[in-house]
Amino acid sequence: MFENFSIKEVVTSFMVLFAVIDIIGSVPVVVGLKQKFGEIEAEKATVVAGGLMISFLFIGDNILKLIGVDINSFAIAGAFVIFIIAVEMILGIEINKPGKINSASIVPIAFPLFAGAGSLTTTLSLRAEFHDINIIVGIILNTILIYVVLRSANWLETKLGDATLQVLQKVFGIILLAISIRLFTANFAQLIQTYVHF
């Protein structure tokens, strides 16, 4: 497994997941939940979020095989999900409306705020291009950042301010949009090649 380790793939996986998870953009949400529910268990939320993403990286593939869907098709579907998330971030609109929040820490902090549909789909979509070890390291690095944000959410919001957070959200939205287009074109080309060979 370690012979496939690549710094380039780790950095790319980290940046893609960082943009999808939107850790910085989630600071106001985390602060709001902390005010509503009291102290958030950062350790528990971080472990659950990271565990969900790593588990889905492996279990998700088996589920796809069970239902007869190839990784390229799923990656294309993931590209559409990432595209929608990017549009939400750039335009400041809400396409996917979350349900009522009844608790904190595990739900909705770990799931679906950090390990949500977008990040889970992205982990599996990345598997179409990168080796598992590099994606896992990318996930771990992001979970470390999630822990840091959960531990210092109030301080971050005070230092960054709403205007800076909004700018960062839009910048990462544009990066995410470009990533979704690249993910779509790369996997669509592979899918066409597969059918042409048949």
C-alpha cells in the first residue's frame, strides 16, 4: 500500500475534501450550534466524521458492486453533487435544505455537516483517480483541521469576521466548481472508452 504513496495525490485529495467539507465556511454554523446546545464534544465529532469517510471509501465500493454500478459512473454522479455544492457556495443559495436539528456533536456536527453526502460521495469519486493510502491521508489531515476548528470556533469567527468567511466560501466554491468539471470530463472519457471497446 505504501509504495503507492504520493505527496501530489495527498495534497490534491486534501484540497478537494477541504473544499467539499468547507471547514472554514462551517465556522458560523458550529458557533451557532455551540451556543444552542452548549459544549460540543470535539473529539467524538472528529472521530465519527473521519471514521465515516474512511469507512465509506471501502464499503461504498462494495455497495456499488452489489448494485452493479461502476466507479466511473459513480464518480460522474459525485461530480454533479460537488457541482451543486459549489453553486450553493458561490451564489449563497440553499438547494439542499437540511432537516430540523435536534442534537449536536454526532448529529449534525459529524454527520451531515462534515461527513455529509458531498464529502462521502467525493471520497469514493477520488478513488477513481487516486490510490487509497493517499485519500486516507487526505481524510486524516482534514479531520485534524475539523478538530482544530471545533476546539477554536469562537476564536476563529472573531478573528476572521463574516465578510472574510463569505469571501473564503466563494473562493473555495469556484475551486470546487473547477474540480467537479475536471472529475466529470475525466470519468466521462473513461466511460466512453469502456463502451467503445465493447
